[in-house]
Amino acid sequence: MEFSIPWENLTVSDIQYGLAQTNTRIENGLFVPVYYVNKEIRCQALHILTPLLPLSDRVDANSNGTYLTLRVAKDLEFYVKLQQLEAQNLRHANLNRTSWSIQNRPLTYKSAITQLQNGDLEWRVQIPDSGIFSCFDTHRKSWFASSESGLTKTRAWRILARTSGLWIDQGTFGMEWKLIGAFVD
């Protein structure tokens, strides 16, 4: 079952990892699924609904896709949740590095989160391959947006982001986040 967890209800210690399996998108790569499990629910992937966050002034595109960059201020509680998740991913990798390591190489973490000089975080979230996703405003008006539709205008967004797990490829690993929908303030 998959549904979104508001960031306030997210308990990082309830995130569990499955067994490493073949990654069908990366040649010779591995994939480690994540599950959100607590007393009430078990989710096959992790969907998080964020607090209102400002977009940075850019949308990046490369051979892996198109990405929004969200700014997470260091004084937000959501900042703490993202840092906890990063730390948990690193702990899990250290426990499993021998079985994950291809050709006995050391593993390097490629994070979707970057620490800025002022202490804030930048969080990269991939826009769907189609480039189109659902948006809603405070009046419940909905529309489809795309990476070309003025997303970088100064607004605050609540993002619904999804991760299904960790990817592992030739000595690197990371957790990628995909944009499912957005709620504009």
C-alpha cells in the first residue's frame, strides 16, 4: 500500500530496508527497497509531503533527468528529518558495504541533499520523465505543471516526493527522490 506521510508524522526509525536486488535500470547495479513500517501501516515506498519550501532559482537537467532544487532552512524541523534520514542511509550502508560493494570497492554516498555555507540544505527532487505533474492551489484548483511552466517563480511549495530505495552502482550509492505532485501557497 502506498500513501503519503506528512513530514510531521514521519519517524525516521520506522524506515526499514529490504534486501539488495538487481537494479534493472543500472547495468550491474543493485537496488535496496525502503519500507515505512510502524504499528498502523506498512508502505512499499516512502512518499513524504513536505512543509512549505521555497524553490531555488533553477531547474537542472542532465542525462539522468530534470530536477527541482528546494531550499530547506536549518531552522525547520523538516531539516532535522532529512538529516536523520541521511544518517540512517549511511549507517545502513556501513552495515552492508561488503555485500553491496561491487569488485570490493569502497562505497561513496551521492546525496540528493547538499549542505550550503549558511547551514541550509538544498534538496534535489527529480521531475517525472514526462515532465508533467499535478499541482494544486489553496482553493483546490488543480492544473498540470511542467519543468517549462515557470516553476522558479518566487512561491512556496509543499512537495509530495517519493523514494523507493537506495541505488548502488560501481562504488557509489544514493537515494533519489521523485516529484509526485506540488501544492503552491
